[in-house]
Amino acid sequence: MLDELLPRAFDQYLDQDQPRARLSCYSLPYGALGFISHILTYYTIICLLYGRKPLWPFKSIHNTRLDLILGGIGLVVCVVMSAATMVRCRNAWQPLVIAIWKMSMSLLNGCTALHVAILVVRRENQKKRMEEEEKKNNGDEKTVVDVESESTKEVERPVNAKQAAWWIILYIPGMVSGMAGLMSLVTKAAKYNPDILRLTIAFYFVVGSTLIVGVISMFIIWYRGGGSPFKVGLTGLGVTLTMFIVLSALYSDWCIGMMMGNILGTPSGDKSSFYWSYWAAKRLTMFSL
């Protein structure tokens, strides 16, 4: 009897400890610190897409040279450090694909900053050319002043950077692969950690509820014979996918923190310099001016 129970208990211990052992090579932000990092990343991307300074969103971006430097440095450092984590985790596919996921987020953040900076450079150059042409074509000094004031007003308007949102497509494949690796670990850890199970249920409930509301609304509109049920269904699907894309990174932070037994996500001594260097590099785009 005892001979049967001991191996079974040992197998359960190994199964329970397996997610933490597999994640031991993972040194990118997670837990509460990772959550804060992703919130700041989302905020920065939204500000950049609207052509606003992340540190002062009431002003539009103008200092494009600094933005290009910050975006380039942040992008290179984060990609290199994510790649280093991928190399360390090459023998465990789950943390490997999670590191790929985080690298795709860094690419989205850095490429968005660079794209917006390039758009601002183009607008500044176009403004200068228009001013020079107007000065050549108009000899009236008053007209020139009026043109310059109109150009100044145009510069004060934030650049239309919505086209930089296409970089989100670069993020989606990494997110899908990373979620696959994360859920592989969650299915093992949730058996022994009810907090992970509750968090997972809450995550999928929030995401799935938008789809359920969309489907119910679609059938109600179809039954009553008014409106466009197909459009409502597509809207519900779009909202669901958006919620999944946005919330999955935040969900992963708390999940990894629970599996690592470190909900704050504070790094150990041997990984602290690597960890904080990555964290700081990812914040460089917040200083876009």
C-alpha cells in the first residue's frame, strides 16, 4: 500500500512543480511588475497612434530625432534580450514561445514609435516645402505671415498616425503561440493551484461574454426582423478578439507570477540586472517628444 502511494505522491509533486521548473529559464517581466509594464506599453502605443506625447498627452509629438533614437534603442535592446531568453529556454517549448510573444510585443511598441516618428518627419518636411513655395509665389508680406500662421496651426494638430496600427498584425502570431505555451502550463498548474483556475475562468468569462452578448443580440435582431444581424454578430466577434488580444498579456503576467510563486514578479539576484534593463528599455518610447 505504502509502495503504491509514495510513487503516486512523488509523481504529483513533479507534475505540480513542472510549470515552475520549466519557467526557471524565463527572466522577462511577469507578475505585478509585468502587469504594470504592459499597462504602460498599451498607454504608450495609444498615445503614439494619436500623435501625442506619452508623458504629456495634451501636446502633439514634434522632436522626431529623439523619438527615432529612443524607439531604435528600445527596439534593439528588447529584441536582443528577448532572444537571449529564447536561447536560455530552448529546451522547454512553453517559455520559449512565451518569450517570442513578449518579443512581438516589444516589436509592436518599438515599430509603432519609429513609424510615428517617420510620419512626423515627413509632415515637417512637407510643411517647410509649402512655406518656401508660398514665400516664392507671394510677394505680399502679410500673406506670408498668414501662411506661416496656418502652417503653425497645422503643426499643432497631432499627426494622423492610425496607419501605424497595422503593426498589430505583427503581434498576433506571437500572441497566439505564446498563449498556446501558457495554456499548456496552466492545465498542469491549475490542478494544484485554485487561484490560477479561478483567474483562468474569469479571463475566459470576460472575453467570452462579449461574444455571447453579440450572438444573443444578433438572434434578437434577426427574430424581430430589423437592423443588420450579421453586422451585429461581426461587431461582437471583433470586440471579443480585441478583448482577447488586449487582456491575454495581462492574464499571462498574473498566471506566470502564480506559477513561479512570485506574484510581485520581483527578479532574483542573478537575473535582476537583465530584468530591469529590459523593463527600462521598454519604457524609452514613453519619452517621445
